[in-house]
Amino acid sequence: MKRFHRITFIFVLALLWSCEEKLEPTPVPTPPKAPTAITLSKSSLQVEAAGGTCEISVTSPFIPQVEKPSWVTVSSGSFKDYTVAMVVTAAANDSYEAREATLTFTATGATPATLKLTQAAAEKPETPEETDAKLTNAKASRQAANVYGFLREQAGKKMLSGVQSGGTANNNDRVNQLFAMTGKHPALAGYDYIFLQYSPTPAGWSWVVNYGDISAAREQWKNNGLVSFMWHWNVPTSRDAWEKGKAGDFDGYGFYCDKTSFSITNALTAGTWENEFLLQDIEKVAGYLKLLKDEGIPVLWRPLHEAAGNYNVYGANGAWFWWGRGGADACKRLWKLLRDKLEGEYGLDNLIWIWTLDATVGAEKDYAAWYPGNELVDIVGVDIYADDTAAKERQYQAAVALSGGHKLVTVSECGNIPDPDRCLSAGESWNWFMAWDLESYPLNTGAYWKSLMASPQVLSREAMPSLK
């Protein structure tokens, strides 16, 4: 028996030994070697003007860093075996020129790689050969029609010089300062109903505002200059503030969104105190505009300025002014209400209506939503505050595209003045520039002003014909 057990044990051992000989050892995977150069699955990408994303595969010793322009973003997925999927995204190209970028992928210890990205240009809208021949008000005064016709004739040839009034915003102090500096008056003088609630100020006040005094505008027009009025529209924060305003206390008034909670939506709703206030203010400004009408003075009229372009740029509902806080539709309703009241109810036929854009970068995509329409606008203006005097292609193209080329365009406000020679050479047919003041903008030196007013591309008041 013992012998049998021994033989069995030996047999099992032999069997196990033979099985071990036949088993293949499990292979140990060889880890991939870290690359010494970055490689990309594609060397170039093309993106449509509307923007888009493309995926590439990248091998690199680490997830690479990417040098790129601001209009491109790059994100990466999971990193395994020195390979990562990366997504390249291009923002929309709103310009009318294609653009290119070279993206450089870098990682420590590896030779960098480059990717060429090409993006198509936005399609340029078809524009009519000429701007609209007539004002949108079929009953416009002869003088208003004359001014508009003259502006059409000058478009693309010359720019009119202009300066905004300071102080009470109803004087020719800066007009005369410019004459003292250059020997010429601006072709266009800008005034502002910013202090409408103070006009006329109570007796005994040392600071007097009276828009019933139209002597400044009369002098400008009499000497063949043009007249522009805007309206920084002050409103009360509450009904209580309005009641105090009736007694001469206007501390509760403002026009910036952070200074008043006045609701444009309520103001457009009949039966609210805001609506009552709004209609009374429109009646008041109509009375002052009628004084100009009665003197045969046409007005380049620029209310509700800079609503288009700054909504939400300064945070949620962060428009500069209360008339932009309610969004595009409410602002357009207010624009139409103003036209219906001033032209229809109060019979003002001397107004040339200017719709003004804010020039904030990136706001162009929202302009169309805010535009009241070609039937309600005569001229499109852009307020431009830049650190240079170069031509303004982005702003110009946006302004032209907004109306499909039907409307004249103008630099309705500016800090440093865009050089008219450079603008016209670039094909920009701005009708005029309106410098906001004579003190605040470093490039508007005395020498620059003198060169502007002496330029054959710039019209002064002295060079203006009578449009009466």
C-alpha cells in the first residue's frame, strides 16, 4: 500500500511539472516612451465665419500649453499614453475680412508644434448705391430737407466739424473757444436738454438754465451752421421724488441706471405715475423744440442715445441709461412714442432723427434687435471713444450694415477725433464728428484742431452754404 501511495505521489508531481512547462508566462506590457516632440493629427484647420469647433489629437509628454489669439479657445480631454484630444473653438468673425492665426503647442522637454487656423470673413451685406433720398417724415420742413440733402451730397467727400456745448449745454462757449483757437467755427454745434427739469430755474438761483432762450442755436443757424440737440433724460426714482421735483428739489432724479430705478416698462403703461411723468416731459421738450421750429431752425435730433450696444455689457440689465434697461423692445416702443408725439401730436416737422449706437466691442451682434427700423430713422450715429485717431472700420461697417446702407452714418460723439483724411481714405463716409469737449482728450491738441479745421476734407461753419 505504501508503495502504491509513493507511486501516485510521484505521478502527480510529474503531471504538475509537465503542466508548468506548457503554461505561457503572462507578458508584462512595455510602457510607451515619452515623446520628445509634440505631434498633431492635423496641421491646419478652417472655420466658418459664424465660428465653430474642431477636434485634434495631440501627442506630448504632458498636456501642452497653447499660445493663441483672444478669439480662439482650446480645451483638453483626458490624457492617456501621452495622447490627448483637444478641441479648438473659434469665435464668430463679424468683420468683412478673413483672419488667420498660428497656434503654438508647447511642453517642457519637447519640440513645439504649430497649427494654422483660418476663419472665413462675414458676408458683407448688399447695400444700395445711394442712401435714402428723403427724410422719413414726409411732411419735413424745407429747411430740414435742405440740411439732409446737403449731408447726402457731402457723404464720402468731406466731414463736418462739430463740438458739444458744455456748462448749461445751451450755449456757444465752446463754439467760440474753437474759433479763438483755430480761426474757424465748427459747422455743427451740439446742445443738450440734460437740465430740462431745471428749466426755467426759479428766480434767485445763481445757476440759470432756460431752454426758452434759443439765442445760441439761433446764432449758429443764422451763420449757416447746423444745430444738433440730444437729451440726457433725467427722471425721478419715485413718485415722491417727482413731487419734490415739482417744488424744485431734484435730488431724486437721474439718467444713469445706477442713479434711478425708474421703470421704462411702467412708463409705457397707461395709468401709472411713470407714464404721466413721461408724457408731461415729452410735452415740455416739445415746447422748446417748437421754438426752434418757429424760427425755421432744423434740428439734428438725437434722443435715447447709446441704448443699442451697452445692454448687459455692464452686468445683468446693466445699460448706461434707464431707457436701455428694459431691453430692445421697450426702447423701440419709446422711440416710436417720441416720434408719434413730437411729429404727430405736436407737429414738429423740423426734426432729423438720429439713432445712436454704443461702440462697445462685441455689441455689434445686438444692434439689429434694437434698431427702430429704416422707416423711423434718418441717420445712424456711433459714439466712439478711442485712444487713437485712426479710421474706425469696425464701427463704420456695423453702422452701415444696420440699415442695409440706406442711412447716412456719423460719428455722433467722440473723444479723440478720428482723422477725417484717414477715414475718407479708408472709404468711411462719416458725415460729421462731434467732439465731446475741448479739454479731456489728449490727442485733440491745439495743433491737431488747427490741422483739422484747415483740412480741405473738413467743413467749418465759414465754409457752409445757407440751407435756409
